[in-house]
Amino acid sequence: MKMILLTAVLACFLIGTATAQHSDQNPRAQEAYEAYEGKVDAKHAASLGATVDNTYQAYDPILIKEQRKRERIEFRRQLRLERARRPRIINPRWGWRRW
Amino acid sequence: MTRFLPFLLFAVLLIGTSCNRQVQRIETDTTVDLSGRWNDTDARLTAAELVTEIMGQPWLERHTSRTGKRPVVIVGMVDNKSHEHIEAEVFTKELEKAFVKSGRVRLVQGGQKREQIRRERADQQNNASQSTMKQWGLEVGADYMLQGSINSIMDAYKRKKVIYYQIDMTLANIETNEIVWIGDKKIKKFVKN
């Protein structure tokens, strides 16, 4: 009988120490944990050790000039293609839109 | 046939000279600045500075004297808020290497690689022998998380520009959110086109 009592007391002590809160822990810590429990998903794993790009476009006059040049070349290329495809419409023999 | 021979020779010569690309191996610590953008030299300088700072600061001694154990670190996210794509792994890997080499800091795997390890452990539960399969729930919990941010400022006028990069890394206590270490590296460049 003594052995059973001793075992029960010891078990209670062990359970008590295992579930005991830190002296300064917030009593609502369990609620806080439950609020975050569902948020540990694949996105969290992917964010660890990763670089997340939130880059911005800086004002660089040279780059802007180059971009304008590229756009101009591309526009002329598209215009040539359209002229070859539809000569009557895009390049009429009369009228004011004669490039 | 002899009439076409000079043309043929000329064509061969033209093809031969048009493919004159030269490639040479250079030392990895050689500084080569081509465009003025972020490059390997910047990453190397950042890594060197951050490794020196993180290993020389008192957070390490404080943790060891308080707990009697080596700190466990996990690498978190690096937020790139600059105007260029800058891969932070180049210098975070150097920090990880310094941790492992020194033997004073323990490092745990994070991210996709950790997921892969867990998948392998799950696979072992079905396929490995009982004596060799690894158990669940025995991972080492990290004490600190290494996080960072990259910022840049660019000022350009006509053909000149000044680019300023600032890389900040912090080490935060996972339990208390306390930041125990902050390190940074500042790089300023003047580019004239």
C-alpha cells in the first residue's frame, strides 16, 4: 500500500514539474501558442535561409535611355512586320498616314 | 575551282577570327568591377566583415556562461530592399561555415533542406532497418535566428552615379525576441560611365 502511495505521489510530482509554468511566463501563453500553431506551414519553411526580393527601381538616366532605345527599336520592328503583313491598311497609297 | 579558292580561304578566315572569345581563370579574391553593380567582391567583403563581427562579439560568451552550452543558430530570412537582385546566401553561407568551423556555435538546418531531411526520416520509417532508422522528435531546437536586410541608395546624374549598400544582420533570441547581436557592412561606389 505504501509503495502504491509513494508511486502516486512521485507520479504527481513528475507531472507537476513537467507541466509547471516558468515563474514569469504569461498565463495566456497556451492561447498565444494556439494562435500561431496553424501558421507554421510550407511558406515558413521556404522563408528560412532565403532571400526575399522587395526591390525597387532606382532612377538611372543611362538605364532609362537604354530602355527607350530598346523600345524604339522594338516599335520600328513591329511596324515593319505590320507593314509587311497588311500593306494596304498600315501603309496606304494615299491619305495622311503615309510613313 | 581555283577561282573560288581565295573566297573559300577568306570565308574560313572570317569564321576563324569571328570566334575569338577569350576565357581565363582568375583568383576568386581578384577584384573585377565591370558594371558597378553588386558583384562577388562586395559579397566577399560583406562575408568577411560579418564573420569577424559575429565571432568576436560578447553574445557568444554570454550565452555559454549563462547556459553552459553552445548556442544553436538557425538562418532566417534576408529581406532584399535594394534596387538590385542580391543573393544573400553567398554571405550567409560564409557565416554558417564560420560557425561550424569554430566549433563554438551549433547550427541547425532550415528551409527546404530541413524539409528534405524530414522527408528522408519519414521514408526511413518504412524502409530502413529498426536499428538504423532515425527517430522523430529529437531535432535540436535553435536558440537564435539570424535575420537580415539589404538596403541601397542610388544617386545618379548624367553619366555619374553613387551607389550605397547597407547590409544589416541581426541575431535574435527565439524565446525572448531579444536581439543579441547586430552587424552591418556598408559599401559605397562611385561609377562614371
